[in-house]
Amino acid sequence: MKVIDKIKSVYFIGIGGIGMSALARYFKFLGKNVAGYDKTPTQLTRELEEVGIEIHYEDNIAFIGEEYKDIDSTVVVITPAVPTSHTEWMYFQQAGFEILKRSEVLGIITKDTYCFAVAGTHGKTTTTSILGHLLYQAGVDVTAFVGGVVENYQTNLIGSGKTVTVVEADEFDRSFLRLSPNIACINSTEADHLDIFGTADEMLISFKEFAAKVEDKNLLFVHEDVDLDGVKVGFGADSSFQVKNIRIDNGWYIFDIVTPKETVSDVRFGLPGHHNLTNALTAFAMAYVYGVNVSDLVNALETFKGVRRRFSYKIRNEKLIFIDDYAHHPTEIKAVSQAVHEMYGDKKILAIFQPHLYSRTRDFMEEFGEALSTFENVVLLDIYPARELPIEGVTSDKLLELIKSNSKCLVEKSRLISYIKDFNPEVVLTIGAGDIGEMINDIKLELE
């Protein structure tokens, strides 16, 4: 990439993606001209427009501003979700512009910084958010690029530091191999993205290559269930960083953290679910080894409010609880189920799930059925295709057959709100990584 100081303009094709939008905010903060295209307006694109970033929603080179047509001072950033036949992409390609993937840009930005990288098929966004929050609150000169909107800051970019970066190390498309981490963690190596890797073994090879980038294994943190060398974190006695003595008090977890040097007592953390305790522990361990003061870490954990669409409370009163979560893998659904039943197991819970990708639904059809069967009442929406074409025989109807819940049905999106109101649940849980996220505000308004 051109030297950042010499770049005047950055143009994004697919600017509304959660990772792309964080980069757009970063370059806007640096004072660059920033604009881009996306397919449809969303809450994220509206928030970008509010900070002065121009976005259009028609694939047409006529909408590309003149300041982005100078080949010497412009960089174009693309997302794999956009097809190569995209008119604007072809325009920049044929004109010889420098075109980079988001992961390549992140790799370049972080190369000259002290880089914390958070990897794993589950928990990346929450762990990255907590870690960015811990470092920022402790006064570290940090910028954290997050794959979700952090409730404390209402943005997916924490801080504006020049010397330390925190990034999600995304295994999709093997993007994390472009990073140069100083400290890293691997939360999970469970199979996912088999449309890219082919097999779970191939995916594990990529994780091993990522782990090898951290030469000092005292700076590589791995969940106790991950079979890789590194500092173990978890609940077991063999973990170097361990959560113990867990209590629940008025919706808060209170627990102790055992480190190799000391025990930190009565830590408070507000995100439900044992998976979130592990995410918090991992972030704590990474910041602890970096040298952040323990009291600063404890205070910051207590003030962390969560990430939009990660067990996000949309309504929380005596009559109704409405929680929204991005979970799109069977293990993540089980983790959400554990959390919601731990907190509200005595209430009438309605779980609404929108499967994401035909290939993922096919690869984990039975596992999805098992995970969703942990809820007594389940609503399925049709599969959200994202970048994929339909696969014969892979449907929400097929998945519905595998769910053993007492109450289960397939509902069209247009009928979802009326179904929820008729069902009259005490807890509503929306789950999925597709466009169900765009329905949340409408559901909230109707239920309120």
C-alpha cells in the first residue's frame, strides 16, 4: 500500500460491512477523503454518513467523486462479498488503481504497531471489544478495530492511538495470516467456513500457521479446549489464567481470576454466559501480561457494556426481556442458550433463528437441530444467502424437521412481528448473522 501519509483518498466497495466500516472511520479520523458504495442502506451506513462519509447504493461509476479518480493518491478497498463483475471494481481495476482487501489494509496498518490479535471461530468480536476497552480505559495509546459496535462508544473503532492496535484475526479467506501479531489469542478452532477450507483439518492447519506467527508462546493465549501450544485460559485447574468461584448477583457475574502470580478476587462482569466469562478472562490475561495495572483491568471489566448484537438487551423490564445475538454457528447458539436459561430459565422464552449461508446450514444441519432443540419454543426464518446461491435440499424446512422442541414453526419475515405478539413470550431472543439485524429496531418498537 502507498505510504499512508501520501494517501489522500480511500474508496470502499462494500463500505457497509462491519470490518470495512471500521477502516472507513479510521481513515476519516486521519483526515483522508473517504467514500464508497454498498448494496443497501443499513444502520451502519447511516452512522457512517452521519460522520461525513459519502455513500451511494447504485453500482455506477458516475457516483465516484473526482477526488477518488487520482491514481497516485487513492487506494481502493474491497470486500470478498462483492462480485468481480462489479462495475466500479472493474473501473478501478482497468485504470490500474491499487486495490486491496480489507485484511491487507489491516495488515499494513498494524505492521508498524504493537499488535494484539484475537483469533478463533467463536468469540472474536466480544474478546476484541473487551480487550480494546481494557487498554483504552487504562490509558494505553491504542486503536482497536472491532467487528461489532461497542455499546460503551457506539462505534466499532475504539481509541485513536498510533503505537498499539487490537484487531480481529479473521480465519475467513485465511485473512489472519496477513497480520503480524505481538500478542495473540485463539479462542476456538471448531470447524466453520468449510466452503473456504474444505475440511476441518485444513482449517486447523491455518490456525497453526497463525499461531506460529507468535514466536514467544508466553504471549499466545489459547482456550483450554484448543489443542495448540500457548498459555491456557479457562475454568480448569490446568489453566494458567482461570476463572473460579463464580456467583450471580442481580444479573452480574462475580468471580475470582487466578493468574500465575496472584488471585484477583470479586471481579464483576455484566455479560451473561460462561462463554463471555472466557472472553473476559482472555482479554484480561492479554492486557495483564502486557503490563496493565490490575485495578485498572478490574474497573474496566465492570464498566464494559457489551457489543451490539452480542447478547444485546433491547428491552429489559419486569414484563418483557428482548435480547438480540449474532450467533450463527451451533456452538454459539448453545452458548446463548446456556446464558439465557441461566438468567431466565423460569420464563417463557421464544427463540427466533435466521440461518446464515446455505453451505453452513448444510455442513452443520444436525448440529443446528441439536442446538436449537435446547429451546422449548423455536421460530425459524428462511436461510439468509449472503454471497451464496441456493443449494438443493438445504432449506429451513429441512432444519425444522431436526428440531425436537415442543413448539416450532417456520415464519416469513413479513409475519414475524405479529407472530411474536400473538405468542406473548416473556423473553424474546433473536439469533443470526443475516438481515434479521435490520429488523431489531422495528421489533423493539412494536413490542414496546
